[in-house]
Amino acid sequence: MNTIELTVNRRAVNASVEPRTSLADFLRDQRDLTGTHLGCEHGVCGACTLLLDGVPARSCITYAVSCDGADVTTIEGLDDDEIATELRAAFTREHALQCGYCTPGMLVSARDLVKRLSDADEQAIRVGMSGNLCRCTGYVGIVNAIKSVISARRARDIAGEPDAGRKLLGPVGSGHKAWTSANPTAAMAAPVEAASAIVPLEIPDFTPSTVLEQSFDVAHPPAKVFALFDDIAAVASCLPGASLTGTPTPARVEGAIRVKIGPISANFNGAARVESDPVTLSGRILGVGRDQRSRSTTQGEIRYRVLPLDNGAATRVELSIGYSLTGMLAQVGRSGLVRDLAARLIAEFAGNLDRRLSGGAGASAAPAAELNGISLVFGLLRERAVAFARRLSGKGGGPA
Ligand code: FES
Ligand code: FES
């Protein structure tokens, strides 16, 4: 058993928990706070959502021991909360619930949106609530209720706070407890800043579990494209979410890549080994990274080959991207989604590469602060919808 001290609904709590006890089970079984509901217990449905240090978190996939020192607010703790009170009234008015099982998690997530959004943008509300599933009511009433509260508050000159005090989202602990070998589960709570110190010394060869083949063309000569691939800082600047954390040497580079998909946020810190062969205009980048908060590890290998097109005026870049992912994110991620995201990532990379080689507007623009899975997914869905519409209208188009 582990002893934890935390604040639950503004009251100091001292308790003993087993390392495997989830925060949801701790609250329901030991604190009788049964307003926190359990649906999937896999971090998918959002029924168990509560506030951890003021930020919505899935309590079913958060260990209680990782919340030592945390400030936990459950739906019971929002009884007197102004926004939650307005939301409860709006949910009733708009018929936003039937059985009510999803409602505590819905209210917690909705309250966060009411705080953050600048206006009642329906799409932003739907995206923001996409981590909360309702099995019986449908979402029209829920969205309308949230819209009405945001509109009413903005009309009263209560402005949104874009980050509402959050630092990171995700199925994580509070960040208060340092990792010790006697308390390994608290590693999930280690501050993400500490992760920058975790850089692997070795970058071993490995056999990827998933390999994707992609190619793209750019209107620049092969030698120019190959030279850019040899400049790892330039490559990183073209990769959404990537940044260097150390000065690159010819053989090794240290860096980080930040990924955000819905409520899940990961910051992989690691290192890469770079090899290139100027004779065959090919090379490979082997990397290994770790997201400290989710305790997920990834290994990746990018093999590239540069081929002349149009008598050397243009270039085809052939990429073979292999990776393996272990840890919590491997359980959350769907292989199809990861493949689609990788395809979109490469498309963005190719566009940035082309702009950089062209030296035109935006060539030196900073890369996206993070690889935003949501925007990539929406882009992907848009493409699929267009292809589907084309097929329906008999105008052709390849498979989606
Ligand atoms: S119970 Fe479904 S996300 Fe936690
Ligand atoms: S109201 Fe029944 S699950 Fe949402």
C-alpha cells in the first residue's frame, strides 16, 4: 500500500491505496464520491472525467498514487460552481440528458469549454466534447446547452481564458510526485520538463512493427534535396511538432516531438542517428524517444532515397517509415488512425520541405508547435468525404 495526501473537493485527504488502484475507484470506493461514473474504464467514453489540478482528466486511467499532492475536483465539488450551475440549468432546459450516466463527465468537460472558448463556435464545441460519449440522448441538446451558456456569459462580458490554467492534457497524474524505484507508478506524474533529461545513449538497430511506404515529388534538383536531408536541423524544421534540444553532430541529434490527439498529449524526447550515402543519394534516420508522462516508448526508422525526375529538374523522394510503439499510447492508438496520421504528417512534411527549398514566403516559418492529430484527422476526413462524393457523382477518384 502507498500513502497519498491530496485535496479532494477542497478537503485535505490522507489515504492508503494500492499502486494499481485507479483514481476513479479510489474516489468511488474509499470516498463515496459516486458521481464519478465508470463506463469503458479504458479512457475512451469520458464518463469518469474530473478535474485534476483544474484540468479535465480521465480518472479511470489515472492511478491514485500518481495524484499525491494533487487537487482533485469531482462533480460533487462543482455543486456551488457558477459555470456548472449554469450548465446544469441549460442541460435541463435543452433536454441534454436522459439516463444521465454520461452527464457528470459531460458537465466537467463542458465547464472547461465554457471557460476556454472565446465564443459559442459549434464546431469547436463538438471537437471539445468528442472525448465524451453519450449512449442514449444524442448530442444536439448537449451542444445547444453548452452554446447557450457560452453565449450568455460572453454577452455578460465574461471573456474566455484560452488555456484556463492548463499546462498539459492527458491521462496523467498530477505532476507532483517524483518517481522513485519504490514507487514506479508515480513515474506518470513526473513533470514533463524532467523528461528532457531522458535521452537515450544508444540508438540501436531494430525491426519495426509497422512500415509505411510513401513518396512525394518536389520541383528541385536531387542534389539540393539530398543536401537538405543531410541537414538534420532543416529536416526537423519541416516536421510538424519536432524540435532539436541539442546541437546536432554529424552522427547524432537530440530532439523532441510533440503530439496531441484529442485529450491525449505526448512529448517524445529522444535522439536520432543519421546516416547518408552521397553515392546512392540515400540515407536513413534511426530514432528512439520516450514520453515520460504516458511511459510510452517509440523507435522509428526513416529510410529515404532521392531520385531524379524530368532530367534532373525535379526529384522524387521515396520514404520508408518504420516504427514500433510500446506503453500506454500503443493501447490508445488505433493502427489505422496512426497510418492515416503518418500519411498526413508526410504530406505536411513534403509541403514544408518544398517551401524551404523554394526559399519563398514561409520558408523560414517556425514549424507547428505540435503535431495536432485533430487537425490532421479533420483534414483526412475532409479528403475522404470529397472522394466519397466524387464516387457518388460518378466523377471518379481513387479509393479513400
Ligand atoms: S470510464 Fe470511460 S473514459 Fe473512464
Ligand atoms: S444521457 Fe444516457 S448516456 Fe448520456
